[in-house]
Amino acid sequence: MSKISRRAFTGLAAASVSTLAFPSISLGAVPKVVVIGGGAGGATAARYIAKDSGGAVHVTLVEASKRYYTCFFSNIYLGGFRNYGSIGHNYYGLAVNQGVNVVHEWALSVDAVARKVKLGSGEHLSYDKLVISPGIDLKYDSINGYSSAVQDKMPHAWKSGTQVQLLRNQVMNMKQGGTFVMVPPPNPYRCPPGPYERVSMIAHQFKQSNPSAKIVILDPKPKFSKQGLFEAGWQKHYPGMIEWISSEDHGGLKNVNASTMEFETDLDTFKADAACVVPAQRAGSIAMAAGVNNGDWCPIVPASMQSQADENIYVLGDASVAKSMPKSGFSANSQAKVAANHIRGALTGSRVFDARYSNTCWSLIAPDDDVKVGASYVAGAEAIDVESKFISQADDSSETRAANYQESIDWYNGMTADMFS
Amino acid sequence: MKMLLFIILLLSSFCKFAFSEEQQIIAMGDIEYGQYLAAECSSCHHKSGASEGIPSIHGMDAEVFVALMLAYRAKDMENEVMQMIAGRLDDEQIGSLALYFSQLEPPK
């Protein structure tokens, strides 16, 4: 009760101050922010703007799903280390604790001139500042023979939800001694170590339930993130089970046939008993509808995460061109805080501090063998630039690797609280 | 927690000027800047501190906070993430974070 009245009071007070300093905002109105997408970028942005403005900014979060399953840690589920429910989250915390207006609808289009978002219901939401954090869409036609029509036969499972559970079922039900084919995506894509952690987790499952199974990785790339660490881990924990074939060796995936489960390359035709096929990616379609993309992704101003196309729109996370920052939930969360600080400054006159970004990606190779890579970043004139970085060492002690795993679990709890509480 | 006590003992035993240095750093702090900088910490540090690997830093004593950050910055304490995070914090930023976190309610 006291929380609500204080919020309402400070909201009015701050809004009346801001109208003096910022005449573009109509007299007495509380400035409005609309956030599209309730993932690591959008949920964090909505939470920080609402929390730190104490009611001085009205925040609406538009997210179609009532329950959000994180992509990060979906591999840990695939490895059998936790149940699917444990990576699901709701938006009650944002609504109740932070006063965010949560709207469970699709955002269909953006009128950047009138500053309005059109929802699936036909309703319009006006904004002073808009945050677009839609994640990725899949370019199904980037692989011959692959399409949304066959995605249940060969799950991509690259957006969390039923696809991930489907993949787990197919791994569990694959015939003894069968072959699992993994097709990672080409660069750039969401979660660079993700496909290789996924292979590790599926191998861990096979080691227990299907020890004579094989995993073939048909990579469209000649190298991949944390390659040395993953390959050493596979050799140690799953000797003879995993074969990674570089694009330079197989010459490119020519065709996939979901009926026969065949993968045709220059090198050979591979027959799978189960498969995971992750096509090329692009920014979520609302970014295209808003016109803030240049090709597949959305260029941003490094100091603020504002779209280069429209100063009233901010693009976060996977959809943005953040250059050296990987497309990860951690990156999106970090970018959201820079944008939230900038947006509050623009709308209420609060202090705007220099952008600073960071990211760490943990990857589990086997029980208590977890590797990590991370970096801190600054806003350069043209791009977000690396300031410092680190990566796990090949000769880390087993205690260090086990501590990394514990750290990743704690990070998951911290990160999801930072998004949703 | 054991590590924390160890560090405090270590610093207070053979750095006679340690507390004055920490207090000088805290005096540089700007709590509003600290709140902004603290958002980076909140990506991993849960306020409850229920975890085993990443401790809560809510309500941490400001001098202890400064001592820990100086130790990570100097790479006297191990953890790649913390060495990276502290490595790019200057004294004013460390003081600001110390001020901000020290006034939050500690976990119950």
C-alpha cells in the first residue's frame, strides 16, 4: 500500500519536473516507454526503467508468452541435469514489484512517425521511447530441404519452448547405436558456444542411455567458439562418440531430406536416426516491420543502443549489431542497462553515465566440467569494442571446472532475478 | 565467507594504511553512479546470497567491498570474471559501488 502511494507520488513529482526541462513531453503526462519482447533484453530494460524511475516513466512490456522459457540452460535440460519447468519464468514480478504494465500480445507493426505500436488485438500503444528486443527469427530456407514444415522431424530447438522438449524426446528415443546429426548455424547466430554445448549434453545423455550412439556435426563453419576446450572435453569424456566435420572437409550441406533423414554433402551422404538442424538467423520480424534493420540485423549507436535509423527506438540483444559482443542472453541483459539509463535520462533528466558492457558464457561439457569465456566492452565511435577478455585454460584443475559449473548455476539464478523479479 | 574473512585478516595484518586507503576510495564514491555501475554486478549476484559460488553483496560493509575489489583488481584473488570486472574499475567507481551496496539491506 505504502509502496504504491509512494510510487504514484514520486511519479507525479518527477513528471512535473521533467515537463519543465523537456518541453517536448506534453504537460503533466508521464512519459511512456514500450518494450517489445520479454527476454533477457526486453525484460531487463522494462525492469530497470520502471525500478529506477520510481514511477516517473510508464513502462509497458509487450510479450506474447505468459511463461518464458530461457534459451540459456536449455542445453542443461537436454543433458538431463534439470527439468524443463525449472527454466520457465513468469512476469508477475515485473508487474507487481516494479509496476510494469505487461501485455501478452504480439506486436504487429510500428509507426515510427506517429510513435505507435500496433498489437495483435488491433489496439495501439503510444510511446515516447520504444525498445525492440525480439530475439531471432530462423531463415529456414538457408538450408535446402529444411522448412518450418519439417522442424518437428528435425528440431532446431533454437528458440526455447516445445522444440527443446521435442529434441529431448528424440534423443531419449533414438535407437541403440544410432547416429545423431547436428547441424550448427552459420555466423552470426544466437549463443556461439550453444551448438557445441548441446552436443556435449546430448553425448552425456547417450553415455548413460545409449553408449554406442554416434554424433556427427556437419558444421557450415571451419572453426567455432571455444573449439580447443570442447574438443579436448569430448576426447576426455566421450572418446569415439563425436565427429566434428568442418565445412572445409564436407564442402557444404547440399540438401537435407526429412523423410529419409539424409544429409547430403560433397564428402558423403549421412543418414541420421535423430537430428538437430539449426538454420541461419536474422533479427525478429518486428525489427523489420519497424524499419530499423539493415539487412538481417539492426545497426545501433554503441554509446546508447539507439537504432541508427531512429533515435526514439532502441534495439537490444540478438537483433542488434553489437559487433564484438556475442548474441547471448548475458549481452542482451548488459545492453538493456545501458539503454535503460539512457532512456531515463532522455525522459526524466536523470544522469546518463558512460556505456559499459560485459558478457560471460559458461558451457557445460560433462558433469562438473564447465568452461567459460567472457569479455568487457566499451562504446567506440563505430562499434562496441572489446576492452578485456578471458577464456578458460586447457590445464584448468578439475576443482576450477567444477567451480565454474556452480558459478553458472548461481549466475542463472542471478540473471533470471535480474530480468523478472 | 571464509575467503572473505581471510582477506580482511590479510589486509588488516600487513597493510597499516589499508583502512585509510579504503576510506579514501569510499570518500570518492558517488552513490547514484554506484547504482548505475551495480547493474553490471546484478547480472550474476543474486540479492539473497542463497548460492554457493557467487555470494550476495547486498549490504556488504563498504571497506570490505573496497578491499575485495582492490584484491581482484590486483589479481591477488582468483576468478577470471571478477578480475576482469574489477580490472576496469577505477578508484572512484569502486568507491561508488561500495557506497551503493553498503546501504542495501543484507540477505536475511
